[in-house]
Amino acid sequence: LDRLTGGAGRRWDPPGTPLLATGDLAGLWRVTEADHTHRRLVLTAEVRAPGTVTLVTEVQPRTTGCALRQTVRLDPSGLLGTAYLLADLPARATLLELTHRRLLRDLGS
């Protein structure tokens, strides 16, 4: 979709390090915050969109295991961004669910 709207359709390989760091590029994401102490990762999509797309992942320790919280957000820009946000809600919910399932599968849960 990014290429269809004039974007570069970027697909960067992960940096090849055990942990992502602020400034790294992976897939279509730029790491804008990698706080390993507080277990928080903030990614910003490097795509053409009527606003900024952000994925925030936070891991919270529990007495048995941990809790994972992910938030996908579009901060719209202008009227087009607001219209896009309303039209895109179902797709974003699906993306979040698929991302969550993939993460659980990768973690072996």
C-alpha cells in the first residue's frame, strides 16, 4: 500500500544485534525508543500515511511470567488523516491481533 501511495515501500533487515536500539531500522519501522531497563519499545512506521503510525510494546513483570501490552496508534494529520483513521479502525484491529499472535508464537506460548 505504501508504494501505491507514492512511498518507498521500505523493508529493512533487522540490524543483526540481540536487541534493538533507538535509531535502528527493521522492516518498515524505525525504533524511536528502546528502553531495556523499563522493557519498553516504541516503533514508528516509515510509510506514507496521513499522520504518524506508532507501535508501543511494554513488558511488565509478574510473579509468574509477564504481561505484554501493545498499542498501535495513528496520530492523524488534518482532515484526510481523521477520515483515514475512522475508515482504518477495522484494519488496525486486525493488524494488532495478528502481531500479538505472531509474538506469542515466536515466544513459544
